[in-house]
Amino acid sequence: MRKLLVLSCIFMLCGCSGKLTKIDGEQVFFAFDSAEISEDAADHLDAQAYFMKTHPEITVTLQGRCDERGTTEYNLALGAFRAGNAAHMMTYYGIEPERIKTVSFGKENPIYPGTGEKIWALNRNVTTVVNGL
């Protein structure tokens, strides 16, 4: 019984509640040639919105990215759609639009270097960056 109580206290102190303890660098991922928010991405954006609600001083920039395939112009537009859709979801979850900026890097600023489907899948994302860090 005593071990159970100690473990419960450790989990509470660690913040193991399923909610995020930070959002800087968090990413949501997209299917090829798509800006559609998946159920998994929506859940992650909901958790980020929850964090922002509990930290009203935070503003973010949502950085839209694409894999290396396609033209520069197309990928800049797709990255903008991805970031915009993520921002729309966060406002849907109650975050004021003025707390969210968006930017598209298209394929020009990949986070993950390399080529191939595994790398491409990682680079099809929106990355949340907390402003002012």
C-alpha cells in the first residue's frame, strides 16, 4: 500500500496527466499532398491549446513545412495551408487568433535532413514555436 502511495505521488509530481508541459517544438504531421488535419493531429493541437489556455502570456508561430518533392511555389502554398489549418483548429479549441502567427517554409527549411519516404513523412509537418524564447 505504501509503495502504491509513493508511486502515485511521483506520477503527480512528474505531471504525468496526459497534458503537455510545454509546446515549443511540438509537431503535427500530414499525409502526402494534403493539408487535412488528422484525428491524431487534432488531438495534439487540442493539447497545445489546453497548454496555451493555462499560459495566457504565450503566443506561437505555426511553421508549415513540406517534403522535398514538388515545386517551391507549390510547397510554399501547401505549407501555408497546413499552418493555417492548424491555426484554425487552435482557434476552434478556444485560442484567440491574435496569439497565433503562421509561416510557410515549404520545402526550403526542412527540420529532418535526408531523403526517402521516412524523412519525407517527418518533414510534412507544422511545428509550433513559442514566440520570445
